[in-house]
Amino acid sequence: MRQLLLFVLTFGLCSVHAQDITPFLGKWSIGPQPKLLVRGSSFEITESGGTWKNYAAGPKSDGCAKASAPISIEEKTEKVMVFKVALSEVLNGCGDFKVKLVLGDDKQVTAFRNGTELQLKRD
């Protein structure tokens, strides 16, 4: 009986953990970010992290606006995920930043960077 209970609890905790990240997994696109000279960005979230890609707004954009970088997940719950984009790991002088994804009651995901809502679309 104890083994069955232990199995059920372990399986249940694993299931809850898997549900936490599921709404955020996949490929996403973000619209223009004029202040950053970025035409748009795309990213993919996997269970272990992901990747980020910027698309420069024009020829005057710096290397940071053209860079691709790894993503590391810093926080995840059923309704929120925060990840860090590590641009400093791929290009000297670029700053890292965080993006917050929020799952609404309507099951739609909204993205925020520095408190500003981003135009987010699932690919």
C-alpha cells in the first residue's frame, strides 16, 4: 500500500511539474521593438531552455540587435515563466535581459520586457 501511495504521489508531482511549462513551450515571434532598433525577434522555449534570435531594424543597428543567444529559464509556475536571454555570452558589450510570459485566464500568453507588453504570436 505504501509503495502504491508513493508511486501515485511521485507520478502526480511529475504531472504537475510538466503542466507548469507546457503552455509556454514552442516557437514564438515578437513584433517590432523600435527603442531597441529591433524589427522583431523569435524564440523557442524547450523544457531545458531555448534560443532567442533578433532581427535588426536596419543597417544602423548594432550587433546586439542582430544576435542570437541562449535562453535560460529562471522561474516557472503554472501561470508565469521568466527567462533570461544571455546576449553577453555570444557578443561582448551586449546586455542580458529577461522576458516574463504570463498565462491569462483566457489561456492566452502575454509577454513583458521591463514591464512593457510585447506583441507576441505563437508560430
